[in-house]
Amino acid sequence: MIDWESTHELARIDVKGDYAVAISRIEWAQNDTIKNVRVSGGWESLWFLRKVDGNWKFTSAVNGFSSWRDEEPQQ
């Protein structure tokens, strides 16, 4: 496997007073030189936060509520 890439982002953040939810997205891709395909995938996670003494604190999360994987033939 070569040519590995990944990206990480906060895709959405919603705030209401001292509470917030955020969706993070991680995507990756790499070449599978044995099968001659570009393999890619990713997942999204849901984060719950609360402001305590003026600072945002993580309270809980749901990991991988959405995920995907794909293979694309290389030429």
C-alpha cells in the first residue's frame, strides 16, 4: 500500500447556550498495488460538549455513526 492520504475536519458545529454538538469527519485513501485499486473510506462521529467556567468540555461521543469504503480501479 502506498500513496496514503487522510483528512480530518469538523463538518458541523451547532451551539445553543452552554451546550454544543459537533460532527467530525475523517477520510482516508491509499493505493493497493497488489489489487491495482485506489481504496478510500471514512467515518463521521457525533460529539457532545458543554461549557464549564467559560471553557468547552467534551462530555460524550458516538463514534462511527456513518461510515463508507470504496475501491476504484487504477489504470
